[in-house]
Amino acid sequence: VRFILDRAGLVGNDGPTHHGSFDLTYLGCMPNLVIMAPAEEVDLMNMIATAHAIDDMPSVVRYPRGTGYGLEKLNGLFGLKLDAL
């Protein structure tokens, strides 16, 4: 089983029913669940691939609402020197 959760953490104007502020609490109760939370787009892509590759236990990728920065911005902000995402 694979879960992909958007709106991880506090997300702003979506209202109190759409906050992911308690997702780590209830997800942490599930035994053997792999919980992944990317810091940026490259992490997100790698974690989606990792979740796809995991076949012997449940996994979840949680990510915040919003748009991605794009390759040029990531390279500038974090000095990643990537040619492609």
C-alpha cells in the first residue's frame, strides 16, 4: 500500500479540515510504515520512486501544498548544480 499525502503540516487558507498537522501522529501508529517527507523537488521525485519500489511494506510520501521552484531556482538556492530534474 502506498499513500501520497498533500497538505502536510499547516497549509494556510484551506481551512482546519485540510491541515496535515496531525498526519505524523496517526501515521506513526501504523507498524512498519515508511514515512517520507521531502525538503524540495529533487527529494520529492526520489521519494516517489522509492515509494514505488517498496513492495514489502506500506509507505507514505507527505508533501506541502504549493508549487515547485523549478530547476534554475533550486540550483541557485541550494547550489545543487543539476542539469535536469
